[in-house]
Amino acid sequence: FQAEDGIRDFCLSRGLGDVYKRQVSTQSTWEKDKKAIQVQAQEAVVEQLRKQTKEKDANISKLTAMLKDGENRIKALQKSYEKAIREKDVFGTELIRRNDELTLLCEKIKILQSTLAKAEIDFKDKESELRLLKTKIVD
């Protein structure tokens, strides 16, 4: 009779079980290698994702710092703007007060000019009266 593996001698025959075991062993080794390659590929992907995550975290930190710096600049500009507004208000009030003073001074000048003009007229009148009196006295 012939053994399962095609060898006629039973002692030399290993049987199909050994062939099957070798196939299963070869398949399991191949599957292990395949899974090992898959695991390595996945580990490489995980490592790349970790690297990208670190880069993104660093980028977030930089952007956060830039945002805080921008907010600080905005606050400083707001304070400067508010100070300028307060100064403008003070200068505006001072300008109004000085303008009022100037208006009063102009009114006083007009009154004084009017008084001076009248006084000059009165002086000329008195001067002419005095000349008349002098001429009357001399005559």
C-alpha cells in the first residue's frame, strides 16, 4: 500500500500530517511575519502621529503666545487711547474757558475803545474851550 505522502515504505513515510503541520507552520510563520509588518507599519503611523501632535502642540503654544501678546498690545493701545481722550477732554474744556476769557477781553477792549474815543472827543472839546477862554482873556 502507499502512504499518504506517496511514499511506498511506511517507515520512510512521514504521512500527510507532517506535510499539513509544515504547511500550517509555514502559514503561521507567514501570518506572524505579516502581522509583524502590520504592527511595524502601525507603530510607524503612531510615531508619525505623535510627532505631528508634538508639532501641533508647539504651534498651538506659539499661537497662544502671539495671541496673548496681541491682547496685551490691544490693552496698551486702549489705555493710550483712553488717556488721549481724557487729555482731549481737558484741552477742550481749557479751550472753551480761554475762548470765553477772550470773548470777555474783546468786550472790555471794545468798551475801553469806546470810552477812549469819547474821552478824546471830550478832551478836544475842552481843549478848544480852553483856547477860546485864553483868547478871551488875552483880548
